[in-house]
Amino acid sequence: QVGPASVGALSGAPSLPLIQVLLGKAPPKTRPQGRNRRIARGQPLRYMLNLYRSVADRHGRPRRNRKLATNTIRLVKPFAKARQPGAGPWLVWNLDYRLEIQPQVEHLVRATLVYSQTLSLAQGEFLCTAELLSSKDAIPRTTLSLTSPRVGKRNATAFSTKDSWVEMDLSTYLQPWVWAAQNSQVLHVRHACAYVGQPWGSIPDPGWEDAVSLNDPFLLLYLNDTLGGLWTRLGGLGSGEAPFEEKRLRRPVQTRQAR
Amino acid sequence: QAGNLALDLPSYLRTNSIKKRECSLHPFRVSFQQLGWDHWIIAPHSYQPQYCKGNCPRILHFGYHSPNHAIIQNFINELVDKSVPPPSCVPYEYSPISILMMEQNGTILYKVYEDMIAKSCTCR
């Protein structure tokens, strides 16, 4: 039996690569109890848990029949949000996302903007949409436009399906040279929702704006974190272990010659 | 002298008396709560790293995937100099683990960490 060993207790071991990485990612345990859990909740957490369960079993072992092309997926929530007035029946927000990609250690393979097309809330049913904006002048880069919600063309069953997620592929807009040239890793997105749960023109229950506002779109960055990047991040080769690791990677054990 | 050991290999392989203490993979599970990491690792709740334990046999047969160096070191320990230790029982193959976690800024991160679960053992 061993007592709980916090990450902090291992901070005196900077030469341990895994510990070094964990120290860089782990939030401090000194936060008020439960706060970390509250940070990760709602739709983003549910989405990531579903994704996790689809690719790994309950012990974290990758499923044989379901492999991802990348070893890292980062869910990014907006860091800034502003309500945009005067958009007809739509309630519109402008959202800013910080990509925080480290090009020297992380290779961006794919990026998507994920949002729920229909929201089933206590206040009613809502139709939502999102579009990517140009980083400088806030001009829509995607073809989506804010027209009247097409209530008549949707049937009730469409809205009864909860969490109708849409993944908008942003890969073509997020090539490294694009955001590197702009010297900014901030992405601008417009998110719009309209109340459609009752005959058009009715007024939803109070508080629906706040409820819808809790379901902001989020980014999914599919990254490949490289071992080479890890060693670079740790400040180069120090202990002599790295050359062995690199050698092992170049010639896997499975290909060793028989003795 | 080393050749004599090799000639003894067939009879050695037939004896199973010390097999129980021989180098092998053992199951082990630890929760992330025990490691003090449960405040930022969302899934899984527990981790099964497994471990290798046991004595390395006098004659390292092919099943241990021991490198030539380990076999020679074993001979040296057996025949030449006891101060040179016999090979150690250590993991040979590993598998990765998928972890869902929170970063400091509240970002949710899915990450695959390689070489986190021991799958088999070797003597080297």
C-alpha cells in the first residue's frame, strides 16, 4: 500500500519525461474541491466522454476496431464571448478561441468546430448554427448565412433527437502557415440560435438566452504529439536514454533478427 | 563450459520446480485517486500497469526474447564472476493507455500515452 502521491511531490524529478509532461498539464490540486470537475462539464465533457468510450475501454486500452489517426485531441472552449445585437429572430454571439498549438511539438492533423444543431432545453427547442469568421475583419469565411429558421421543413422527430452534433471541418482554414503568418492563433466564430420549439412568434420561457448561451460551440484539434517534440520540450538529450528510445523507434523489436 | 550449459538445456526446460518464481507478468491495478491524480484525470478511473517479477533462469531460452548480451552476462554470472549480476526481469512489450484529462485552463484533452502497460516480460 502506498499513500497518495501528488504530482507536486514528484516535482523534484525533472529528468523523468512523463512526470515533466504531467506537471505541465495537471491543474493544481489546491483549487477548491470540485472546481476542476465544474470546469469540465456539460456538452463538451459529454462529447469527449462519448468519443473516449468509442475508442478506449474502461481501463483506457484502445479498442482494436476503432483507432484514431492521432494521439491527441484537444477540446478548446471560447475564451471570449460577445453578444451581437440586431440579427432578427436569431440570437447571435461572436466567440473567440485560442488554438494554443505548439508547432514544434504538435502537428495539427485535423480541426473541427462542433456545435449542436438542435437544442432541447427546458425552455423549448432551438435551432442553432455556426460559421467561421475571418480573423481580421470578421467576414464569414464559410457559406452559411443567417436566414429565417426553416421551421416548416422540420418535423417534430428531428427535434426530439437530442444532441444532434455537427462537426464543421476547419482544416483548410487552419493550416499552420495561415495562423503563423497572421501571428495569431485566435479563431473567430459566429454562433446563432433561434427559438423554434413552438409556433413561430411565440415567446419562449424566460431565461432561454442564458440556457442557450451555455451551449457554446467548441473546437476539436486533432494533433499528433511527437516523441521528438517531447525531448525538445525537455531541453534536449541529457541522460543518454533518448538515443536508445530513438534507436528503438527506428528499428522496432518486432523486426529484430533471429539469433 | 558455456557449451556444457547449453547441452543441459533440454533437461533444464523439462524441470518445472522453480517455474513459479520465474520471471513473469503479474497483474496490478492502481486507481488514479491513489496516485493523487484524480482531480484532473477524467477517465479511466483506474490504471493497470502490470509488472514483471521473478528470477531469471540460469539458461535464458528464446521465450524471454533476451538479447545476446543478457545471455552472455548470465554465463558470466554463472561461470566467471558472481559479482556481475544476472539479468533482471523487466517488461519487454508495452501497450498504450488512453487518458481523458483536464488541462490547467479547463481544456479537455484526450491523449494516448505509449508504453504505459506491460504486456510481457524479458530478462536483460
